[in-house]
Amino acid sequence: MLWPLAFAQMVSWGTMYYGFSLFAGPMHSELGWSAATMNTALSCGFLMIALVAYPVGGALDRHGGRALMTIGSLGGGCLLLAWARVETLPQFFVMWLTLGVCMGCCLMEPLMAVITQNFGREARRGIIATTMVTGLSGTVFVPLIGHLVEIAGWRNTLVALGAMNLLFCAPVHWLCIPDRRGALRRGHPIDRMRARIIMRRRLRNPVFWGLALWYTSYSLTASSLIFQFVPLLRAEGVADRVIFAAFALIGPVQVVARLVIVTLVRNASTARLGAFTTALSPLAVLVLMLAPREAGWLYAFAACFATGHGITTILRGVAPIEWLGSEHYARTMGAIALPMSIAMAVAPSLTAHVWDATGSSRVMLAVVFAGALAGTVGYWVAVTARRGGRRARPSASVSGP
């Protein structure tokens, strides 16, 4: 079950998420649209991920992920084909709004919920296994898309990416995710009441809000850097071969970081890993903001960012289970994903507009740095509240009524 889903997730991220910055330049040349306008459409799509996050979580808790993730891949593939035929801005905005809904149905949070439903206490191992493969999305698809755009054009490249979702991801989701509808529906009216009680308690828990701030900052930082990295360095005259090499380094370093967690530090607590990663994100932004535009420094940024990104992706799925409980996990992840997805939605447009308004990439990166520091604050809020809650048990339990 795990490995086919992991490779399908790699393709989903690579085709729907990582390609945008590589298509923006050719689209500007052909259609004349500004980077800020195109990033606004992208942000609208990510906003839709936020709006569907909690309803998707509820559907996953009730019915499982088989049909939902299959529909997401089918819709995503069809919309990439539609993107290949876009001629007007309204078409582009409608395409991204709809693609955002499909991404919300089949990207990382739904997969984590599926793993948690099927693996229970072994969910941490399953999440690590799948994220090790998913971490290679940028490494595989950024150079691949860049090469295909050069030889076949951006429209034909989008047709190929859409076909990958239709012919690979959708069948994998349908065939490899167990059908759990009967098991998850038993006792449904009581379960719905219990879900409301548990979610009310979690929403009153400062651990929840600390995690939400941590992961929202993580999304803001990651989305800003991923979507502005290529345009930023191209604008400053860095050769494409160096840019692509630095970007391609991110995936393998993520995988190595996750392998270290599995082997050398497999007994490390989530709290210690979180302290490490929340220091790395601001450090990575500082390196990109202040270091010379030389290959060595860019590789250092990529290694720093990728290590923090790779480990945080795992903790994003694991910490809510360990610190808040696994019952109605998908709803909890949906609630946390709401501000995360809003940050992911705002980041490309916000950074593009700051860059346009100030004419300075350094000012843009300073905004990203402030967002990364907010994640460190959120992490320590969650850790401090959790320690206080453990001392106050059993009254602080959120495991049920």
C-alpha cells in the first residue's frame, strides 16, 4: 500500500505544485500576464485548499480516502489539460480555483489521514516512509519540467503532466487505498457527537494553536521560497544550471534527513526534532538573504532549507497524533491545515507584490524571515503548553468525553 501511494504523491506534488514557477516565464512571454497577476491566481487556488481542508477532513473520518483521493487526481489531471489550453485570465483563475479543490483532496494531509486510519500506532513509520519518496518531487520534476518546456513548449508539457495524474495517480489511489466506508460509518450519529466534543476541547487547547502557528509559518516560508527561488535568482543573473542544481539538491537532502531520523536518531522525541527544525528555517532564509550569489552558498541554503523542510513535513503529521491524540485525526489535520493553506495561498502573491512594490528582493526575504521566526514562537508555545498540560493531568485529557 505505502510505496505506490508514496510515488503517486510524488507525482501529484511534482505536477500540480512545483511546476508553476517554471511555467510563469513562458506564459508571460506568450500571453503578456505579469508575475504578480499569475501569482494571485496561484494564491486563489491555494486559498481553496484552505476552504476545503476541514470538510475534506470530516469526509476522510467518515468514509476513508479511497474515493476522495481518486477524484482529486482525476480532477487535477483534467485541469492540467485545461491549463494547457488557457487563453484568458478569467480561464486561468477559474482553473486554479478548481485545481485548489482537487489538490485539497489528494495532497499530503489526506494521505497522512489515510496512513493513520490504516496503520494506527505505526503511523509515524508510514508517514516517514512516504515522505522520503515525496521529498524527491522537486528534485525529479523541476529539472524534468524545465527540460520539457524547452523542447516541447509549456502547453505540451502541461498535457504530459495531466496524463500522469489520469493514468498513474488516480488508478493507484483507487486500487491501493483500502475501502473503509463500512468500518468508519458504524455508530455514525454517536461518532459525530463525539467528534464535536473532541474538536471543541482541542480548539481550547493552546497546544493546538501553537502547532497551528508553527505549521502556518512553515507553509508561509516554504511556499515563499519554493515559488520565488527561481525568479529571484534569474533576476539576479544566476545561471540556470546553478539554480536547477541548487533546487534539485533539496529533494535528496530531505530524504537523507528522514533516513537519519529512521536510523541514527530514531528514538529522538518530536519535541527535540521540532526545536532543531524551527531553528533551521530562519537560518536558511538568512543565508539566502545575506550570502553572495555563489554556487556554494546557494547549495548551503538548499541543504539547510531541505533539512528543516524534510523533518517538519514528518512532524506535521506526527506531532498532532502524539500531542493531541489520534481520534478524529483527519478533522484535527483539517483544522490545522486551514491557516496553513491560507499562508500557502498568500505567500506567492504577497512576496511577488512586496518585491514589485519595493524593487528589492532583500525586503521580500526579510518578510519571509519574519514569518519563519513566528514558527519558532509557535513551536515553543505548543511545547510549553504541552508540558503544563502533562503536569495538570488527568483533567487536561482530550481523548474523549
